[in-house]
Amino acid sequence: MKKTFKLSHEKLSIPRLVEAIKHEVKKYIKRERRRALPEGADFWDFDCRFGVDEASSEVIHLSEINKSISWAESEQLESFYLEIMAKPCTRNKKPEAE
């Protein structure tokens, strides 16, 4: 998902619009996690970027998406850019203690 979200709407209030955006992002992540994993992969990992626009976006962790959207609301931005890309990953086993 590479998308620029607008924080203005003629009929919806801004807090309602922000909740709708958060719901859309959550729904996208759930849908991506349900996809079949390629052979040798254990889970879906996500590369995320957030910024005012695509050129100034910075890498963030998946858990920081809602905080970033709330920050955009508090700064009264007109729009923001969010990119979420799924990638298959494998878990690293912990070394056994001898």
C-alpha cells in the first residue's frame, strides 16, 4: 500500500476521518497477513514509511503507524503519505545454552 491520505472531507469531521484511515490501514495489514506464505517463510513482516509526502517520508516501525497518524492530525496537516510493504521473513532461533 502506497497512499497519500487527505485529512479534509466536506462531510466528515477530522476525528472521524482519522479513525476511518486507521481502520483502513488495520484492515490492509490483516488482509496481507492472511495471504499464503512462500515456502521457507514463517511470517509476514512489513516495511513502513511515513511522511508529509513521498519524498520526505521516513522509515517507521509497524507499531508506530497509529501514533504517526495521530501526530499528523495534531499538527493539522492537509495530507500525509503512508507506505506499507509486506515481505516474507523467517524467525531466527535462539542459540541453546550449554
